[in-house]
Amino acid sequence: MLYTTVLILFFTTSPLLVSSLNCYYCQDVIVVNYTVTSDRVPSFSNCQVIDAAQCSISLTWNIHNDTSAIVVGDRHAVSKYNASQDMAMGIVFMDIGPDKITPLLAHNLFFSCTSSDKCNDEEGLKKMIRSLTIEDQFRQELASLIQIVSPFDARTAGCSDFHSATGYCPPKDLNTCQRCVITADQLLSLDKQICATCPQYALNTNVVMHSTTFLLNDRSQLSDHAQIDCQLQGGCNSMDNINRVYKSSKIAFNFDEYFKN
């Protein structure tokens, strides 16, 4: 069974020293052959309660085969310094299957909390699912964008090459590049950082991704990230295509629902 791997970037506010929490931790990934909803969450009865610096859950909905996978807690999250707020992230992620033809789509919910003991229990997950909205039209609108091109010739692909005045952007390397890449990052109210290039290193498959991170206590959006890794001729890593990513997806958080009770 194939599960989409999503790279989750963690952003923190000013560090705050916190004492340890009681958090749920499951040694094994919980895998179920249905779509997890707020009314249908699997039991954590086989999980442990451990001391941790923060509690967390990562839930992946594999849209392409209607299965779900839940990672509860992280035994190795032992950092003394953590975000001073609870945090939630929603992700839409599409890549190409092993047959190099079929687009595989996944939605991911990640949250971490330090607000109370066992805040990553089953009820905490249900509350998070009720509050987070993830919608997309990636397969309908963007599947053609991640077609595999083999062999890929970086010198003739015409990858777009531009970036914002500030922020790091990997240099173009036409000798080793395997796909065009563009990322767009918005952090708080700062200017959006754009990086379009053909780098030496990138993900090892073609992808389209959109993720948004929310700070719960502040009821605010912390960051927004969109990314395309593609191989089509003619500058597939363009701002026009990034805008198509935004138009084809919606990630929102209902703070009133989350704090309702």
C-alpha cells in the first residue's frame, strides 16, 4: 500500500520554555481502509501516554484509494523550546504513482499542541477535523502539469529562472537538474518569496503542493506555501501555474468552531 510522503515545515513563534506534557503516542501508524471523519475516528486504545515537550498528530487522507493513515505523537520530540501556541497545518499534495501515469492525491492534517495534557487524543483529532477545510481540484485541473518526461533535458526544457530580491533560491544547474521547480512562500505579513529555478536537488518526483499553517491561539495564518516540480517544456514552473495551484485548492481554518466549547 502506497502512502504519499509529505514534507512538513515547522515554523515557531518566539521560544517558550515549557514543562513536559502527557501526550498520546502510538508506536505504529494507524492505518484504516476508510476516510477518517470527525464522526469516524479509530481508537487510540493501543497507544501509550508519555511525557513529551509537545503533543501532535499527523493524519493523511489518501484520496486515490480512500484510506487514511494516522501518526500519533513523536517520542523523539524532546526539544525544550516549542511554539508558544497550538498550531495546525493543512496540505494538498499530488504526485505520480509507480506506473508513472496515475496522479496520486492526498490531503494531510498536522497539528501540535501544548495547551493541555492529552490534547492529541481522539477528541482533539475530531475537533481539528471539524475545524479544518481542505478542498481541491488538482486531479481535474493540474494532473497534466506533472506528467513524467523521460529523458528530461534541462537545457531544452526552458525552465523559468527568477526569484524575489530577498530569500535564498538554489542556483540553476543544467548539468544535474531533473525537473523545473517553483516555490511561493508567504510568512505572516511579509512579502511573498518566489523561487523559480532548475536546481541540482529537488524532490525525486513531479509534484504539486499547497499548504497553509495556522496559529490557533492568535486565530491567525502563519504561513502559506505552494510548490510545483515539473518536467514539461516551456517553463512549467511559472507564476501562472502557481496561481492555478491557488485557484484549484482551498485550505481554511474555522477558529470559532475550534474554540466553540
